[in-house]
Amino acid sequence: MTEPVVDVPPCSHLDLIHDVRPSAAGCEDCLRIGGWWVHLRMCMTCGHVGCCDSSPNRHATAHVEATDHPIVRSLEPGEDWMWCYIDEVVLEPG
């Protein structure tokens, strides 16, 4: 007998998405240390703005690792995707 197929959401952390505002106009941590960034990501749990993994300091990933806040959204103009670090999936607006 085969198991029934269950429609599972692509991300099991959607409940951690909140209505947040960006914490800064750029990477919060780079601004503090005088660093620079390539692209910006915003934590969807608390609003922390960090730099992407193409940036030298990778502050968005560092924030995820320090806080267990798994979902970030791109803050780049024209982009509205999100990424779950734990489930490793891109989330597109519905």
C-alpha cells in the first residue's frame, strides 16, 4: 500500500513572518562598522537589515545564525522574494 500524498507547504516557518519595517536604510551592521554591501536582506521576524552572502561580512546570515530567525526578504528594488535558511526554499508572493 502506498502512502497518500500530503500537500506540505514548502516552508515550515511561515508562522515566523511578521509585519516588520526595515531596521536601517542599509546593512545595520555594516553601517555600524563602516563596511559595505552588495545586496540587502530584511529579517521577516524582527526587521533587521543585513547584507547578502555576496557581501564581505554576510550579516544577514550572521543574524539568522545568532537569532534563529529563518526567513529574510530581499530589499532590492523590484524584488519581493523571501528565503528560508532552514528549509532552503525561495518563497514567492502569492
